[in-house]
Amino acid sequence: MRPRSPSEPAETERPEVLSSWARSARAVNRDIAAAPIVDGQDVTRHFLDSPLGWASRVIFDDLTDLAGDGDLIAAITDSSVTIDWVAGGRAMRRRAERVNFTTGACWAEAAVGTNALALARDRAEASFVLSSEHFAPMVQEWVCYSAPVHDPTTGRVLGVLDLSTVWNHAHPAMLTTASALARCVENELAVHFGDPHPGPDRRLGEPLEGADGGGVLTIAALGRVACRIDTVPVPVSRRQMELLSVLALHPDGLSLDELTGRVYGDHAVSPSTVKAELSHLRHALHGRITSRPYRLLGLVDSDVQRLLDYLAAGDLATAVDLYRGPLLPFSSSPEIDMWRNHIEVTLRTAVLSSGDGRLIRALSEQSTYDVELQQAAIASLVAHR
């Protein structure tokens, strides 16, 4: 076996780490105790006023909750890998402060050696660094997962989003989470600042039409699944459609625990998994979900809510016309299951009680396995003759 050089990490064969160590050995003293503070100004205020900072607002709550729940340290840097914003759990925050993993500190490779933030910036792709792969011993108990945030127009790296923790709390899914959150920020940048030739009246942070509540969010969940903002379709997964439908039924919002229980029931699911799914959904909806509580922003047109409103008003004809089939028949969510049964029983009972043959026949076309309803429809046809 070839002897290990002092410019090589103890346990890795990854070429990007080996190359970084070689460069770090020429530029950095391994005995460094903390990252250099390169900006003594109010970096967070300047960051929040920048396009990157403005776009990052959509994930601040998610990052703060994720860091607190998992005892992580979460950070967003600028293009020089200087930290502009940070949030962390109590124990990780103390560790971070000891090595200047805080606002105003530079974590570029030339400043502290091999680390995930620098690799993500330099390679322009999601990167991770495990424990002893770090060049400086001060962070060799850490595992770090980082994803770059790209300018939607030029493609250049504007900054890096990082999730870090100690090795025994690490999980590979954190790299996926960091990447998903970075994509949320990139989407916000595209929505707000994607025009390479903005007009003279375009102001920092001014929302475009269709973002942050502009346009109507239309949700179809009865017998079909569709989502759009105005006329633009929004692709959503089955799980996201469950989350979206439950949020639409609770316009005042739900806490994370309430939403998790109503959608996932007794299934074991971590808060970080639900938050990641909500982040994906927020990304798809151009930021139209707020947190604490989680609720939909802007105008929402849900076929479920409209049907319930028409039922409450006694307008059976419109309610039957809206009913295209069961509510999300694929879903085993306890909340969806409850509303599915409520709608079917309430609508069926009201239509049968009305004795209106036209309504009975119309509903029977959507309920082909309901024997009693089919018999009532046949009887209405016979009577009509």
C-alpha cells in the first residue's frame, strides 16, 4: 500500500476531496482554530436586501425548524463562501461559534481548507464532506452537506446552502434536502429576478403576477387530480396533492404536527420529511404556502370546498354537477378518508331524499357500484316514461 502523504485525508478515495486537500496543504495552516471573520459589517442586513437574500426568505422557517429539530447548523453564504445567514440547534450552535461558523466568516477553501461549502461553490454542484475528509481538525467531527444556488439567468453560483451536524447525527438524505431547498431559492430568483432586462419600475423583491398570491390556485380532487395557477398547470405528486387538499380544507392553517397527523395518520414519518415535501410543494406553487401555521396564500378555488358550500346552501344540482367521483380515491390519509366518506354519504343521502330523477341519474353515473343508487336511477326512468 502506498504511504499516505500529509496532504491527503486519512480515509477517502474521492478525487474531489484528494484534490482539495492538495490545494489546501499549500494554502492553509491545518492548526487553524477558527475561520477568519472577513466582514465586520451587518452582513445579514445586506444579505436580506440582496436578490439571494430576498429569494431565500421562502426557506428561512424550514431551515430554522430543521436545524432546531435535528440539532443541525444551517447556513447560507454568498459567492465568496462568506456566511450571510445561520440558524442552529442549541448544541450545534455552540460548536459552530467555537470555530466561527457564523455570519461574516469565510469558509472558502483558501481560508479553512477542504469543506463541503467550498466544494459546492467551486464544483457548482451539491457536495458533502465526511468527518476526517475535512482538512482542518477543528471540524473533523462534523459532516456537512452543501448545495449551490445558481443565478437563473447566467447560471453562475450566487451562494451556497449548507446543513451540518456531527458524524453520529448525519444522514445521506440531508444532501437531498439541501439540494431541494436550494432549488426553492432558485425558483424564487427566477420568479422575481429572472428577467435579464427588467423594466425601470421593477423594484427589489416586487412580486411578479402569479407569485406570492397572484392569480388563482385551482385544485381539482374529485374524481380527477389537477392543479393549476390561472391557466398554467402545476405538476404535483400524489403526496403533495394530499397535503394541498388538506390545506385547502383548512384556510386558517395547520401546525406541522396537525398537518402531519391529518395526512400521514399513524405512519411513522419524521418532521424533516414532511418539511421537505412542503418545500417541494411550495417550490411548485411559487411560494404560495406560508408556515407557522402552514396555509395556502392568495385566491384558492377548490372543487371540494365549492361542493361543500353548495351542499350547505341546499343547491343539490350544482353540487351533483361538481361531483366527478370520490375525493382522491388513491389516498389512505385519515383526513382525506373522512372527507371522502362525508361527501359521498351527504351527497347521496340528499339526492335520494330529493326524489329528483334527473339528479339521481346524474349521480348514479359517477357511482356505478352503488346498487341502491342504480336501482333508484332505473326506477326514475321507468316513472319518467
